[in-house]
Amino acid sequence: MRRPPRDPNLKVPVFKNIIYALKLVWQNDKRLLIGYMINGFSANIFMLYIQNILFLKVLLGILDKGSSFESYLRTLVVFLVLSVSLMGVSCFTSYIVSASTKNVLKKLNNRIFSKAITLDVECYENPEFYDKYQRATNVLAWSYYDFVCSCVSNIVSAIVSLALVIGTVTAINPVYLLFLAPVFLVFIIESFKSKQVYKRDLEMTTNNRIKAYTQRTVFLKDFSKDMRTSNIFSVLMQRFKAAIDSNVEILRKYGLKLFIFSTVSSLFSEFIPIIGTYAYAAYQFVYTNTLTVSGFSVVLSSINAVRESTMNIARNFDMLVGSALYFQNLRDFFEYEPKITSGDKMPEKFESLEFRNVTFRYPSAEKNTLENISFKIDKGETFALVGVNGAGKSTLIKLLLRFYDVTNGEILYNGINIKEYNLDAYRNSFGAVFQDYRNFAISVYENVVCHECSDEEKAIAEKALRQSGIWKKIASLPKGADTVLTREFDKNGIGLSGGENQKVSAARLFAKDFEFAVLDEPSSALDPIAEYKMYENLIEVTKNKTVLYISHRLSSAVLSDKIIVIGGGRVLEEGSHSELMAKDGKYKEMFTLQASSYNNEKEETEND
Amino acid sequence: MTKTKERQHHSTFSNIFYFIGLLFKISPTLVIGEFIMGILTTLPTRLISVIGLKYIVDVVESGENLENIFYAVVLIAVILVGSKLFAWIFQEFFWNMAKEKVYYGLNKILYEKAKQLDLESYDDPEFYNSFILTIESSSDNITNLLGLVRNYVGNLISFFTIAGVMLTIDPVCLLIILTFIGIFLPLSRKRGALQMARRRDNTEYHRRSDYFQRIFYLQDYAKEVRINDIHPLLIERYNDAADDVIANQKRYHKKISAVAFLQDAGIQDLGFMFALPLYLGYCVLVKESLGAGDFVAAFNGAYSIAASINFLTVWAVAIFSERGKMIEKYREFLKSDFKIKDGEKVAPCGKPEEIRIENLSFTYPGNDKPTLKNINLTIKPYEKIALVGYNGAGKTTLTNLMLRLYDVSGGSISIGAEDIRNVTAKSHRDRFSAVFQDFQLFACSAGENVALDEKFDEEKVKTALKNSGFEKDLKKGVFTELLREFDDEGRMLSGGESQKVAIARAFYKNCPYIILDEPSANLDPIAEYNLNQAMIEAAEQKTVIFISHRLSTTVNADRIYVMENGEIIESGSHEELMKMNGTYAYMFNLQAEKYKDNK
């Protein structure tokens, strides 16, 4: 659990969000909130009031009156029974709370997961949304939901105990309230102070990032080689030193301000109450003789109780304000309506796919990434997308899979706009291997078929793994394809290399009953022979199926039925390999460049 | 690998004193200040609540010299205000800044050492984990130890003072307090052990649940999860792990709560709320040996002593032993020895000389099988050498050995007439420029990224970038900061552009040898072609060794070495190897096939 950082620049309604947070917890597990309430009362009212003040007051009262030892003993027994039973209750609630906090975590996570999969991919790529989403998930990752319960129970019980203490002091002599009152000013002073601290820390952010970065570059293996073969270490150390110096300057700059705030805070919360109480008590003792020894001790203990309760309320309130933002973000997340909405048509068997005058601009971008793209793919065709880095190839695939919707124009699947189809069913009709493929820390079989699998499905998975050329390696493992991928949390798991991982990812495609395959640089991590085999298998598996793929290596484009060359977001050329070679355009230029070295003929290539 | 039991070479206290000594060396005033703070933050308030109170009550009870109360109040006021003011002055004008400086001082020692670490240390998970822990904990070590010094001193002194006061009131009171603490406090050990076991088990389960949680939280998996219907399985796995966490919580907390109840009810309820007041009441009411002032003082003193003992025995010991382990790691790390030892000579950095590798073999530490064996090759000055082969054939390892990032297990590498082990590692590496497959950009300016030095020649950097085909406009030219690591205005670069910056390093550095590991992996065909052309021109006066998957780039090499399973299986020029019709020719034809067919 970590304290939520408070950022005064991001203001959200506190009360509304805290109520929302409490409701959220209450709906998922009532025991958590009740448990915290009981614990708060036990800590604040029992410890602070009954044990430290009431107990002393009662005992001293008996002693003052000079009552019998018997009645004194009886009082002690009553308090003992009371305190032991309260202790029992509080220990039992701690036990309940410890389990139910994890239960709430689980339930809330399930809610987040089911919402997360409906999120538009755009959300992940939009830094502002993603920031908020990260904060929303921090409610769980950093246990803020738990935090809020504990803060609220602390505040409520501290207020009650404060009232009890004030009542006791008033009964002794209301004048003492005068010395206690300044304690409440702490709220204001502390809030000023924390604003200064925040401002100071904000000024140090960059420096602290440099400190963390220097540390990382030193211990991460990624940087180790460059660090040893060059002089970059001294560059980094110099920056590190500069960051420290600048931090010292900033700290110095704020020193006086913070010193004043701290001193004023001590003045109101300690100097005035403590010294004032002693002084007035002395006055009473010496001149008016209206104060008893027991009254004096109780008033002194009360100062402490009032200070602690007040600080407790201030501190907890501050944390509530900090966490409000996170709950606002969580709420926004739960209430987010995906822009990519599902239609109700179920996709039929694939016949054709058409991009018609498709234009696309990323949200908040200044330029169109794709401009007026039109082409058509028919059943059984193999289609290659070719172009330099950044031409818009991957974007085109994102549109096809409806990770984004087009800005203008339309994409038709079997002649019907893809927006009319059921989203999950539509996406599921594609098999895809992405450039940034991912595998999961589940068994190899499950990685391939995407759910827990029957023996029948295992056979399918095995075939797919054979086709992608990784079966031999997998079969050699002690647990075969039941082995869990990565050593993330299973010591017997297997860590695969980049190329091997890509093969498992490709097997997922092979095992899927897809109509249309989308391959985004599926062989980037492979060596030439593995690449060759991968392509052979892809051709084999995708026989009679429709394939759209992106590759830098034009040798693979040769085999496709149609090639589309994209440049600057537009279709530059379109046609089969031989047609494009006849055209003398961009494709020919690129192909000739790559081929020249293989053909070992010194060709004149014009670069324009 | 044999599992070595964690051994501690130094006692906890020796480690703590070692570290405090280190802190003292960097900032003596900070350590002394902490001592004073320790005394000032605990003692005054506790003294006031026990002795001050007792004195006033005693005076009131006796009814004589009442005006002395005023002197007492003035004294209390002076102590209170004085100690607090000192604390704030120390905190805001000194402590914060001194802590930054100490952080710098300690980390500098650490980083300087880490920089010289053998690369193989990174491959040893046990060493590496403790290395990371050492570095990451250094800031906590400082804060924790300073706090510990402060609180330890404070509690120790206030314990003896208050105990002394109690003795003068009635030794039996002190006896009662110490008896109850003595009986029930040892339960803390049990409580701590249970909590540690719970945390340990929870980490295990949490690692699983956190992993599945991450899949849904992070962007990385978004596409994969949407296109494959895999989320029900992942959610199920998450729930299994979450259930394990809940069960574990219940299992341990049942015991933890029971122990906590026993301990707290024992000390606080039975001891301080019953036994002690019972005795005090007896003394006041029946024996009449104590007054009300003694009663209040003993009552308050009991809590003060309990707090001190609790800190000194439970908290401090726990923190001591935890920090002791961390400091042990720190100490061991600074003492650790390197395998790569500097030779005595300084390597010249002039014209390229002959590189000769003889009977080289290499086995990664902890591996049974050698990664390289029987490597023999000679690279003449100005030659362009290509290393090709399957993934995992040992190409990168060979270049790592040339750079002396590792030392050979057998055989030798020499440049000119000198074995590379006879020269200093720095001077040896200085004559190379290496662009690694997993090159990194640094969060520094573009110029510093190319020069890899804080001083750089602006024009030379520009030329190097031009040669590597880097064409992006940079706002502040070579002074533009790269990456957004800590500059939100920093320039982000794509994979291809980053690679061009990395390659520019080879163009920039004034050195006789260049090593390029898959220099064109992220580049599109046109950029790759341009790069090859530029390299041929710029590296005319240098020896170049490069690794490539794309055999089109190897055609022009003076000699090609084909590696398989750690051995060189073929070598020669492109023409010779094609004639040989071996592995190289097979690989080349596979790649060239499509291009040729369609010519």
C-alpha cells in the first residue's frame, strides 16, 4: 500500500468520489467496511479515550475520594473485562479484514477485466486515456480501495473520540478548551505546508527521474555493453551529479518556508496547548486552588488525545483527497462507452473484402495517415502490402480488424460494411500474427488453442506447432506442450527465444479455423532458413484461404497474387509482381535494390 | 549449479557500524546531528510527562513552595520549544540536503564498481539479483539507518532515564512492568515469523495473480486478447491465483490474530491496566506508601518504558537484521573481484593491425557445453569480414570476446603482436566501435548519443548522422534530447531511426576497428542499401566485422565466416563459398531464389 500522491492541479470532487468508493467496496464485500469501522473505533475510542483518559480519571477519582480498596479493585476488574473483550473483537476483525480485502481485490479485478476487453485499442494508444486508466487500476494495484475504508473509519472514530475528550475537559474546566482550540488550526497550516512540499517535489521530479534513470542504466543488462565499450558512463554520472546539485538547491530554496510552516504548526499544536495548560494549571494550583490532581492529569492526557485525533483526521483527510482522483478515474473507466460498437450481423463465409475510399486520421493527429485507399481482395487471394517504414501498413491492418474505425469511406466484408457485424465474431473470423506478437504464461497448448484443451484439441495444437517448426523443441521438454511458457512464476516453465516465441504465436494462427489470415511481419525474428520454412508452411496452411500480409522482404511478395505499394498514406501502385516490375515505379526500385546484391550484378539504380 | 546457503560474513552489528562509518565519512555532521535529534525527539516529551508531572503533583500535594510550579512550567516551556526548534532547523536546513549528498556519495562508489563488473556477472541470476537489490536498496539503507540511529539513541536514553525515575518511586512498579513485558513480548518473534511466512507465500501467489492482472492492465497484450478468444482462460487463471491469495491470508491471519490477541491482552490489559494499577492502588489506599504524583508518574512511565522496549527489542532488531543483510550485500559487492583483469600495457589506437584468433574456445559460466570451439581466424588490416549463421550459432559471442566483454576459456585473441589480455581493458575497447544488436539509446542529447561522450564535435556528429541515413529534423540539432525519460520535450525515435543513430556511433568514433551486429535489422530495403553504400565508403580505412542475417549484405565482404554450433564451418569470399556449394550457398540461394526467378 502506498500513500496516494496528491496533485493539486488535478481537482476532482472529493466527497462524491469517496461515497462512490465506499459503495463499490460495500457492494463487493460488506465485511471489509464493517471490519474497518470496528477497528477504527477500537483504536481511536478505546485506546485514546477509554484507556488513556477515562481509566485514569476513574482511578484517580477513587483515589482522590479515598474510597475502599475493594471498590477500586471492582473498577479494575470491570475495565479488565471490557478491555480484554474489546481486544478480542478487534483481533477477530483484523482476521476478517485481511481475507475480505483480497476478496474485494479479486471481485473488482474481474469487473475491470471484463470492461478492459471492451476498451477500444485507441484508448491504449492515447496517452491521456492510458494515464487515467493506469490510475484507475492503481486503485487495485496499490490497494486504494482498502485505504479509503481505513481512512473513513479513522476519521469517523477520531471525530467521536474528539467529542468525548472535549466533553471530559469541559467537565473539568472549560477554560482549558481555549488552549486546545488552536490545535484545529493545524488543518489549515498543514494544508499550506503540504502544498509547498508538493511544489518542491514537483520541481525535483526531473532530477529524481534522472537519479532513477542513472540507477537503471547501471544495473540493466541492456546497457551493460555500451557502458563498457564507450565513455557514456561519464556522461551519465555528470548528469547524475548535476541532478543532485540541483535538488540540493531546490531543497535549500524551500527550507525557510517549510521551517516557518513547521514551527507555526508546532506553535498551535504543541506550544500553546501544552504550555498554556501547564501555566493555567499552575495558576489554578497556586492562586485559586480549584484544580484537583486527577483533573490536572486528565487535562494533560487530553491534550495528547486531541492532538493525535486532530492530526489523525488531517492526515486521513489528506489521503482521501489524494485518492479521490483515482476513484474518479476508475469510475470514468467503468462508465466509458467504447467508440467501436458491435453490430448484430454474424459474418458469413468469407467471399470478398473491399476498402472503398478509406481515409484515416489518428485522433488528435494533424495529418491523415491513410488517404483515399481503395482495393478489393477476393476469396483465396494472397495479398501483399509493401512500403517503407511508416507508410501506414500496420494502420491499415488495424482498420481491417476494427481496432480503429475509418474516418471516411468504408470497409466492406462480403459487400456489407464491417461496422454492421458482431464485433467479436467479426474479429474472430481472422487469424492474425502481429509484429509485436505476445505469448502468455500459460501452457504451450493453451497458448495455441486459447483455452483449456481436450485431447482432440491437443492433436490440433501439435499439428500447428509442427507446422510452425517448433514442435521438436517443445516435445523435448519434460512436460512437453503442457509446459508453461516463461519462468514468470513457474520454475519449470520455459523461456523461449524471440524466434521461438514467434513460432508459437504463428502456431496459434495455424490452429485457428480462420477464413482470412493477417500477417504483419511474421518472420522478423527468424534466421533465413527458419524464415524460409515458415513461409513454406504459411503457404501450405493458407492454401485456399485469403491472406493479407506485410513484409519488408520483397522476396516473399513475389509469390502473392496481388501487391499493393503504399507510400505517404496512399496507394502508389497495385498489381501482380510481374505487372509492377513492368511499371518501372517504386516497387521496381525497391525490388531491384534488394535483388541486386543477390543477383550479384552491378546494376545502376537511381535514387530519387 | 549448487545451491549455496546464504552465508553472512559479518555480524549484523559489524555491518551496521560499517555503514554508519561510511555515512560518517561522507557527512559527519549528518550522523552527529542524528544522534542529537534522537535525544531531542524522544526524551523531552517523555520526561515532561513523567518527571514534570510528578514534580508538580508532589509540590501541590505537599502544599509548600507553590511558586516553584511556575519555575517548573517555564523550564518545561524552554525544553519543549528549544528541542522542537532545533529539530525543525535541522530537518529543513540541513537534513534534507545532506541526505541528497549522501545518496550521491554512496551511489557513486556503487556505480563506479558496477561499471567494471564482468559481463558474465549479469548472466548469473543469483549474483545479479543481489546486485540489483544492493543498488535499489541503497536509498532505503540511508533513510532507514539514519532513522534507526535517531530512534535507537532516543529510546535507549529515555528507557534508562524513565526506568531510573521509576526506581526512585518504587522498584516494584518497574519489576511489574518488566515482568509482563518479559513474558509476552517474546510473542513478537512468533508474530514476526508468521507475518514473514505469510508474505513469502503471498509473494508467490501474487506473482501469478499480478501477471494475469498485467495482461489486462497493459497495452502490450491488447491486440492479441482482442483477436483471439483467450480472455476467459486468462480470467479463470487469475481467479485461481486470487483464491489462493485469499486462502493464504486466512490460514496465516488466524494464527497471527490469535498471537496478537495474546500479546496485546497480556501486556496492555493484564499488565498495564490491571496488575500495575492494582499494585499502585494498593500502595496508595492500603499501604499509603505512595502519593497521587507517584501514581500518575508510574502510570505514564509504564507506557513510555513499554514503547522503548518494544522499539529496542522488536522493531530495531527486525530492522537491524534486515538492513544488516542489505549492507552485507553492499559490502560484498564492493569487495567482489573481477575476472577481466587489466593488462599492464596500453593498447595503441592508430592504424588497424592484424587480429589473430587461435584455437579459441568459450563456455559460458554455468553451461556444460561450449558456445564456441576451435575458432581460428586471422583478420588483416582494412578487411571487411562477415559472420553468418543460424540464430544461436555463436556469432555475437565471438564479437563479445573480441571486445573482451568476456575472456576466452581457451586459446587466444591477439591484435598486432599482443594478446588482448596484456593491455588494459579500457584501452583495448577504446580502439573498437561496436553497434550491438540490442543497442540502446541513452536519455542524453543526440550528439552525446552519437559521440557517447559529453564532449563532442558538432560537425562530426552531423556527418556521422548523415552517413547513417538519419534524416529526421531535430529541433535543436545535435543538442536535442532523445527519449522522454525525463524530458517531456525529448525526441522519440522509431526503431529504424534509433538504429541509424546507433550506427552513426561507428561513423563518429575515431578508431581502427568496427563491429556491427545486425546493423540493418530494423531498416527497410532502401535504407539498408544506402547504409551499405555509406559504410563501404566511410570504413575504407578501418577493419570491419559485421554479423548479418540478410546475405545480400555479405556479398561484398572480403571474407565470410559461416558458423554453426559454435564452430566455423566454412570461410572464404562470396564467390568461393558459392562454388563450394555448402551451407552458405544453400542459405544464400534460399534467400535469393525469389529474386532470381523473376529477373
